[in-house]
Amino acid sequence: MTLFHDAETKLGLPFRHPAALLATWFGAGLLRGPAGTWGSLAALPFAWVIEGEFGRCGLVLAAIVVFRIGCWAADVVERRSGVADLGAIVIDEVAAQWLVLAVVPRGLLAYALGFGLFRAADILKPWPVSWADRRIGSGFGVMFDDVLAAGYAGVALMLLMQ
């Protein structure tokens, strides 16, 4: 119960609200510790199933859909909480993690490397990721800097998996 009570306080809306559920990726962003890492980890089993059923193109399409939904959900949570890029918002990690994984065939090694490379790019924020993180606001900004980080991680993953 504490998780959901804390969620309402932190997010500025009830956890059952669709924007709260999606922005936190069904609560992953509310877990103790590094929320972005939890969000990226929570993305992996979904990616495995989506790629297994629909291939890499399906994973890219799913990432695009989640990106669009994430822009809305992150914007609602930002407005309701009054906090820009609230740490509990992890839907951005989900969409970006899926983009990284879409560049290589499905496999445990590829997923592990893709996870690690994306987390590194998301944490280190090389330019223009850092620029986007500081300069682009709203739900779009929350989502966009992670997509840029996914680009770095995706290229690195492709090179490593050759």
C-alpha cells in the first residue's frame, strides 16, 4: 500500500490514473533505487515478447507507439506533480530501450549488452543528449533525450555484435 500512497504524493495524481500507470511503467519507476535502471529492466521482458511475435520492425513500431503515449503521460505527470522530468517517469527508458534492442537479433547477450550500453548512454548523456535533457521541456523533452541516448547505445551495440 505504501508504494501507491507514495505514488499519489509524488506524482500528483492517483496511481490508477492512466498517465501515472504508463509514466511509471506500471510502478517500475516507483521502486527504491535508480528508477531509470528499473524502467530499462522492466522494458526487457516486453521487448522479448514483442520481438518474438512481431520481429524487430514490430519492436520499432511498439517503441514509436510508446514514445507517443509517453509524451502525453510524462506531460500530465509533470504538470500534476509540478516537477520537470520527475525521476519516477520511466516510460522514456522503455521506448528507448526497445529502440536499442531493435538493432540486433533477439538474444540474451544482445539484450544484456543493449541494457548496459543504454544505461551508460542515458547516465553519461553525451552531446546532444545532454543538450536535449537541459533544453527541451514537456513530455516530449522527457522522451526525446532518451531516444538520442538510444542512438548512441544502438550504434555501439551494432558494432559490438558484428
